Amino acid sequence: MLPATDELSQSALNPLKSLDVWEDDVLERYPDPESIATDKSTEAYRNYESPERDTVREFYRLNHTYQSYDFVLSKKANYLKFDKKEMPVWDAFQFLNQLVDDSDPDTDLDQFQHLLQTSEAIRRDGHPDWMVLTGLLHDMGKVLCLFGEPQWAAVGDTFPVGCAFSDKIVYPEFFKDSPDYDDERYNTKYGVYSPNCGLDNVHLSWGHDEYVYHMMKDYLPEPGLYMLRYHSFYAQHREHAYDHLMSAHDHEMFKWVDLFNPYDLYSKNPTPPNWVELKPYYEALIKKYLPATLRF
């Protein structure tokens, strides 16, 4: 029998006091990407000029055409009720065994293998187990494809809708076909938002990041939730294109997103982890933090 949420340890629910000590030691020394990227040089990742798979460019054409402000609001209203299915997390992982992300130019392994590579890289560097779990869960929201969503509505880089599209977003030329591109409500710097309103008040393109963030809100500490919600927001954590929408708290918490991102990106390599050896550790980790079943 799994422990109820209110019976979990204080460190599981709100470990920020213990993280203060850990932050002093770790947050100032971000992982060396070259030590994580065992398969190729870091410069070879996120190659959108000449991606190895021809699905990538077409994916972003569809994504940028259809991810409008109204589209995002409709998907949130639909999926954040979490009334589609209830199942153990392992059933979700089983589905991810069948999914290869069309937006990703760096790997053609199924998604569960990528999750294991990410979480194992985090574990090797000695980070807390809640961060290891975050690595394992960060792409679990891609089960949206299980409910018939096309990949362009589930995966890929995320970006704000309801305001002007930044030219720092990958393939910005495809935004010209978005219904929001010429809409005066949405095509100015701030659009429907106000200066430094905070990302919690900003709607990002719909996909697995937002979905898994809401799914995990009751189970992970705030740094882990920021990692989940914004790990695909490359236009900000890599290009700083939306500083004008971020609050001071967002900027502080993005230190954690920056810490997480190299593990997500540079741990990808064509050699899958040995699941037989790893299974007991991850079964115990999930049992520690999550209920027996999750609502999707």
C-alpha cells in the first residue's frame, strides 16, 4: 500500500529547507555538458539546420501554424480536468515505449529510453532523488498522443501564445501561417499580458510540459515543477527572449531549469539503458513519491 500524500516526508512535499544547503553547493556549479554528452559533441545537438530526420521541419510547420491562443485555451479546458483515464505510471511508460518524438533531431530511441537516460545522468551526479524522479517523469505528458493528439500538439519546443512570436523560436518563419500572426490582440510585444506579469499568468503552446506539470503539482517540490513545466521553453532558458514577461521569482526558479536542461538534452545517445538492472530502484522511487494510480 502506497503512503497517502499527507504521510510523505516533509522533504518529499516541500524540501526547500534542505535544498537551501544543497543549492549553495550545487546550483553554482552546473553540470558540464561535455561530461553528459557521451555520444557526440554538444555542438551537434539541436541541429535544426540539417536535422537527421526529415520529420522535424514538417513537425514545426504544423506546430507553429496551429498552436494559437484559442487552441491552447481549448486544450487546457479539455485535458486539465484529468478525466480521460486512470492508470499506474508504469502503464504510461509502456505507451512511451512505442513513441518516437518527431520534433527531436537528436534521438530516434523511444521516449521511455530517453527518460531513463535523463534520470540516470542526474542520479550519477548525486542530485536528490526527487530530481531523479523529475528526470524520469519530464516527458511523461507525451501520453497525450494516447488520446489521439497529433505530435505537434504534444511535443516540441514551447513558446508563449497571446503575444508576438519571438524570432528566437526554432523555425520562426512558419508563424506567418498562424491565425494569431496578424491579429492585433496577440501580435504585440505584450499582447494580452502585462510587463513582468509572471509565467504562471502566461499561456505557453500546449503540450506535454504543461500537462505533466499539472499532473505532478501535488507530488514534487517547486524546483521540480519548474523543470517539468519549462524544460522545452528554449526561447527563454537558452535565448532569454521573454524576460519582459518573467517575474523576479521566475528568474530565480529558472536556475533550476538551467540545471536540469543539460541532462535532458545531452544525455541522449543511441545506447539504451539496462532496464532489468534499473527497475528495482525506479519502482522504489515511484512508490516513495507517487500514488498507485494517476489521473490522465
